[in-house]
Amino acid sequence: MAGIIVQKYGGSSVADTESIRRVAKRVVATKNQGHHIVVVVSAMGKETDGLLNRAFEVSKSPSRRELDMLLTCGERASMALLSMAIHELGEEAISLTGSQCGIITNDRHSGARIIEVRPIRLQDELEKGRIVIVAGFQGISYKKEVTTLGRGGSDTTAVALAAALNAEYCEICSDVDGVYTADPRVVEAAEMLEAISHEQMLELAAHGAKVLHKGCVEIARRTGIVLYARATSKFGGGTRIDLPGASENVDAVGVSGQKNLVRLRASGDTCLERVLTISERANVPALHLDTDMNSADIWFSLDDIPDWIGVKGDLDADIEVLEGVGAASVVGDNIGGDSAKLNLARSVAQGADINIVAMSSSPLRVTLFCEQSHVDQLVRSLHKEFISKAYAEA
Ligand code: ADP
Ligand code: ASP
Ligand code: MG
């Protein structure tokens, strides 16, 4: 069989009929170069947000299971429409759900992890010469429940399929040309990276750079699948995720911002046990944990807790809840091990008159937590100091 290429198109790339037609042409053009094509699609435009809003109109605290049932409809609609658009171009295509593609996950609704991919049905269709269109962001648990992979999870569907099919490469096609040194919508001076290591990309993705979903970078790192972040409007180019960045002499590689965070604080002898029990019961990934054993803080992203109103309602009255917070992170080799860099990050925030409510570091990252409304300004200030200056000097 000829080589397989997996392409993923995000919501803005399939937002309306014209965009779907453009994507269909790009897919057929790639097939005509002599490849087998698997296409993963997201829901059209802001459809997932629309479905979520509809759910909250009906119920203040919908169950995660029913939310998963609802949200997977968004991707189903776009896969069927893209398949129809490809038929119109005279090519054979078939749309398949995550479950039909054998994407098996654990049973954590609203943020499931892929355990195994058994793409037998998909391979059959490819062998018949068809273009296979797959609904992103979804799978089926071993209990036969429909699950979703968390916001932005279609990227992860694409790389998981690429790995299972031993594809030549996987391209995540979006409304940006590739991975930039910061969100180009926030930082005008952001520059596109030709390449970035898996580790650095993981840190950026896990801390708000939504150009790639964290899960997709994890799978690419584990399986060695060649991964590109590219523009839907072009062929080729973009950022390759695996090689060290082009500017190896520049310490910091990127700055990311994250909004919609929440901090829970417990006090007293059992503070740590209490915050960890909350996190375990609510079954959500913690972003950051900090304690001196008299007081314990745990941070979450509300994107991971669609039923936050219910979770919050179950908290004991003495748990302190801080909402409306966010964070800005600088990622680069050994940044967290360099006290001068940590102090520089702190002083950048001070210089911008931004109050820091917490700070954390790992070998590749420093993160400053602040009020949500200050995140963009902090990202711009950190980018100016850590990236723009270094590029100018390099
Ligand atoms: P899609 O709908 O195609 O999945 P997303 O909205 O999830 O696209 O991701 C693309 C967006 O990610 C861009 O429009 C951009 O605003 C944002 N973004 C955040 N950080 C970065 C970054 N470092 N490089 C490029 N884009 C970024
Ligand atoms: N449609 C889902 C979301 O908006 C998944 C994705 O776009 O990857 O989060
Ligand atoms: Mg996305």
C-alpha cells in the first residue's frame, strides 16, 4: 500500500460551506500526489462552544457522560459534510466516528485518554482506495461509552491514528502557519519556529499554547511519528515537532498564556489530603500543587471541568476558591534551573505592574500566576524580555 498521510483540520478550517470545499480540494490534491489519506476533522467553527452553551441552558450541571454524547455530534456533522464535499470532487470518501475507527479510551468522560487504537475498519477502507474522514476528539471506552478527549482533542485523534497506521507523517492544519514564539494574536512580534523539540512543545501545549493539544505531542514523542503544525491555506512549510529549534543559542523558545484557571486552598493539618481528595473525586488533572503542610493550593483549568458548577457546589465551606485567574509561562532549556532567569521573570511582572499570586518552575519552564485580565499583558512583557531581545542579539 502507498504511504499514508494523516491530516487534521481544526474548527476554523471547516467553519462554513466554502471552507469545507477548500479543505476537500486540499485533501484531494494530496491524494493525487499518490498517498493514502486519512483526514481528522473538528466541529465547525465554534460549534462545540455552542453545544456546551445549549447544555447549560437546559441544565446547570449536566453530567459529563451526557456532555460527551452531545459534543461528539459536532465532529460527526463536519466529517459527513467533508465526505460529501469530496464526493462532489469525484473522489470516493467515507466518514467514520472515533468508535468505528477503533479508538479505545479509558472511562474518564470529558477528558479520556486513548488506551489503544484498532484501525481495522479504517485500513479496509483505505485499501479500497477511499479517503477516510474521521470525527476528531472522540473514542469509545472499554465499557462501550462514548468519550471525548478534552478540548482541542482532535489533534490527539490525528496523531494516535498516524501512529496506529504507521503513517509517513501527520499534519495539524490550522488558521496559523505553525508554532510561534507566542500566540500571534496576542504578541505581534511573535516569530514562527521552524522546529521545536517534543519536550518544549509539551510544556507550551500544557500551559496554554493551544496550537497543538498536549496529548498529540505526547503520542508523537512516544511513537516517533513525524508531526507538523501547518496552515490549511498552504501546502508544506510550518513547524516540525521533533528537532531542536532553529535558534539553539536562544535560551527561551516560547511564551504561553492560560486563562480560566481556578485555585482551591485548604488550611490546617489535613490540608494536603483534602485538596488531593477533591481532585481525585472530581477526576480532573491538577495543573500545579503547592503546600507547606499548613496550607495547600491546587490549581485546575476550568476547560478540564465542564461541570465546575456542580464540583464547586460540593466543596466544603472552608475551602477557599480563587476564580478569574490565569498564568503566563516561559519555556526554554534549563530556564527553571537558572535563578537569574527566574528573578528576571519576576521582575518583568513587577515592571509591568502585574501582581503575581504564585510562581512555579520545572527544568524547562517558569510560570507566573496572575489575575486573568493581566495574562495577555504579561505574555507580551515576558516575550519582549526573553524572546525579542534574544533574537535581536543572536
Ligand atoms: P484549530 O481550531 O485549528 O484546532 P486552535 O484554535 O485550537 O485551532 O489553535 C490555533 C490557535 O492557537 C491560533 O489561532 C492561535 O491564536 C493560538 N495559539 C496559541 N499559542 C500559539 C503559538 N505559540 N503558536 C501559534 N498559535 C498559537
Ligand atoms: N471541537 C473540540 C473543541 O472545540 C475538539 C477540537 O476542536 O479539537 O474543543
Ligand atoms: Mg485546536
